[in-house]
Amino acid sequence: MDFHPQVRTAPNIISFFNCSITCFIIDIYSNNYQTALKYLKDIKINLNNVFVIIGNFNVKDNDWDLSYPYHSTHTDILREVTDFFNLELSTSINQVPTRYADNPSEFNSVSNLMFL
């Protein structure tokens, strides 16, 4: 797979064999422009047998952060990708922020997610 030259952050795609079937684990860091997430959307058709997508998606949304009052359009892209692979969001028993704001006027948030 060729990476787009404009992509500054790209997902780490790890492949392994299970009974001669190639399977994938994807670790993602998407910047504030969502370049890695958009790239993953573009290449999803080239992957199958994705078991896990995990990482920092840099997407704030009330779907997984009840303290955040808004819905992000980037969540729709993320859901499109994870639905394509039949993955579900894994939720923590103890809902805690995964990103702590440097600025006291900003809220801590959840941006690290795992889809299984």
C-alpha cells in the first residue's frame, strides 16, 4: 500500500497469520486534521480480517465522552470505517479522560479508543 504524500500521520498496520489467513491490527494516531483517519477510510476496501483498531483518534464526541456536549462529524467517518470491519467500541468500566488539557479553560477529554 502506498501512503499519500499529504498524509503526515498514517496508521500502523500490523499483519499476522492465523491458520494461513492474513489478519490485521491497526494502531492509529490521527492529527487535528484527521489525515490518518481519512486515509484509513480511503484504504479500508484493501483490508480484510481487521480484528482491532486502537489509538488516539483526536475526535471529541459525546458518544464516548459523556462530559463532552457535542457530536463530531469526524465520528461519522470513524463509525463508517469501524462498521465496515464489523468492529464495536470497547468501553471502559471506569470512564476517565485519556487526554488531559494543558490549558485550565479547556476540558479533559477521551480521545484514545479501542474497537474490537
